[in-house]
Amino acid sequence: MLATLTTLVTLLALFTAACGVSDDSVAMGGSGSSDGTQPIDPPPTTAPPTTQDPLDDGERLELVAADVEDYWDEALEDVYDTDYEPLDPDRIVAATSDDTDLPTCDGEEITYDLVEGNAFAAPCPEGIVVVWDDEELIPALDDRFGPVAAAVVVAHEWGHVAQFQAGVESSDVIIEQQADCFAGAWLADFLEDPGSLDEVAEANPLDASLSSVIEFRDAVGSSPNEPGAHGLGFDRVRAFQEGFDRSAEYCAGYPDNPPPLVQMPFETPQDLDNEGNLPLEVLVPAVVEDLNIFFEDKVDGFEGASAEDVLAEDETVELLEDLSGRIGDNAAGLVLGLIWSEFAQKAVGADEGRDEEGLLPQQACLTGGWMASVFLEGGTSERELSLSPGDLDEAILALIDLRQANEDNRDGAVFELVASLRQGVVDGFDSCGLER
């Protein structure tokens, strides 16, 4: 069994583990975060490799904006039974610090400092305006994720344009979630016929866009009820994937049937101060104990491992210590969850005739099911482990790292694994198809 553990851990060579303590239970939590207005600095290897774009930023995003407008010219009528009103080209602005003649909104000239590091759409009396930072934001996204990330930013802002024209009203966080969903719906449509934007469609569009979406998450521990809230990374990625998979018509239902949000505040000042971080020697025993309790209850004939088995392997300890500085403690939880999910597959023979690529999606789903159970039952007398704010974001970032460590870097691999993890979290362990 320990040989199996070592073999799988070797495959997961780019993961993290850091940790945290609450007063009454062991809590996993705390990754770096953004306030939703600027991209954060990610773990250094989370983004898929980029490709060289022959168009300059301005030319490319002009074409993207035209494509998104064409999309809504049809979709707005289909979704809301409303005609789309094309925007005044002078109110579609790629702003830089050198601009001295930006459009006005309610009589006040828009200035570069209002959009620096960001993008926004606004329903001004003079007409809807869409502005993005073409000096810092767009080049940074291009460098890290390739051209599709900036295209998704533009598509998100046009999701707001569609909301303005259709008269959609809801809370700030649901409005932003719906715009993420609309951006995913546009991407699915765009990839069917990218036209003159082939270089965008060829630059790992699924995995690069997903990797960029999570970088604009709200600050860990913030409330979804705060003005301007967008959602944690898990929420934003869920909305984006739902739009991609289920179309703009599905996204239109968000105000009446709001999606579940996992965003939650820190429960104690101690967790806020240390971002829920535990030392590895405390984290591993707590996680392993919980995994054994959970899987022994779910899977007949299950045999796990002990914390001593994990900590006795120098390579495993070195791996988890290395990753603890880059993502957060639930990256370690995800690694261990995948290992215990492999144990579960072996216990019921679900591993027979399937290679690693065939096994990983189910392992991600089973791990999500375990995390959901920790979220629901954490802190009880039977389950001392509990999730902290940001843990599910850390799990997604860990999956992104996993794919980057794999030689098979096909586009869609991250997208698939994150969708599988989300399935386990949202629909539960039994949805993953593992027979007892």
C-alpha cells in the first residue's frame, strides 16, 4: 500500500500544503486572494503555456468585441426577447495612462485611474460604456495566460451590457456570477466558429480561460453580501463552466434561482490572522484520520494508510512542504484526497483496465465529495476537520498545478478535472459512480 502511495505522490509533483487551527477544530484554510479589482500574483506554474499572438492587443480585442456584439445580437433576443442595441464605437475604450479624451459618464470624464488594472461596463446617461486597462491588465493577462484571458474579460463586461439592456436586477454577487456565466456561454459559441480569431481559439482556450477566471476572486474571508462582491474562485469558475456547458439561457435563471455560493467569513480572529494555516505535522494526521473515517464508511473493504506512513516518506514530506508556500493547505488536502480516492478505486476494482488519465476525473470527483462532507460535518465530535474560507479555491489551484506537472497538456484537461471536483462538492460522493 505504501508503494502505491509513493507512486501516486510522485506524479503529483507540483502541489502545496499549508495549514490552520481554529479554537474547536482543525481547520484547513487560507490562500492569497484579490479584492476582485485586480489580478493577483498566482503560484508560478498555474497558467497553461501561452502562444504568440500575431495581432496586437488593440486589434485583437476590437475583433473580440465585435464577435461578442454579434453573439448578443442573436442571444439577447433568444434569452430575453429584447433587441440588442449595438454600442457606440467611441464608448468601447482600450484605456491607457496617455489618454486625454476618454468618454464621459453622467457628465464626468472617465479617467485612467478608474480602470487601472481592471475593466468595467457602466450604464451611463450618455450611453453604455465598456472600458478596459490596455496598458497593464491586458498585457499582463497575455503574458501569463495567452490571448483568450483578455477575450474572456471583454466577454464578462458584455455580460453586463446584456444585463443593462435586458433590465436584469439582482444582488451584486449574482449580477457578477451571471456575467461570468454569460462569458462562458460566449466562449462555447466562439469556439464553434472563431473566424479571424483562430489564434485565440488555439491558445488553450478552455484551460487558460479557467485559470485566469480564478485569479479575479474575492478576498478570502469576505462576505458575498459586500457591495461589488464577485464570488470566490470556486464560485466564479462554477458560473463560467455552467455558462460554457449550459448556454446563456441557463445563466438567465440566476436572479430567480441563485446558484449556491461557498463564500464564508473566517470564524475566529486567530484564523484571520494566520489564514487558517497549520504546520504539516498537525495537518497530515488530521486529514488522514478524516479520510480514513470517511472512506471506510463509504467503501466496503477500504484500506487506507496512517499519518506515519505519509510522514515516513521523505519525498512526500518534501513535496508537501514545498507546495505549502504556493497555494495553501487544501492543496495538500486535495493531494491526500486523490491518493485515498485511488485506494477506494482499488478496493472495489474500479481501477482495472483504466490508465491514470481515466482514473483522475473520478478521483477528483470523490475528493470533492469528501470535501463536501467536511464542509457539512466539520467540527462535529466524529469529524474534527473543517474547511476554512478559500479551501475550495486552493483545491482548484492544486488541480491546475497537477495538470502542469503532466506531460499530456491537452486543452480541456484542467477544465474536466475542475468540473469533476465541482461535481463531487455540489452533488456529493455518490454522484461519482464508485460502486461500494
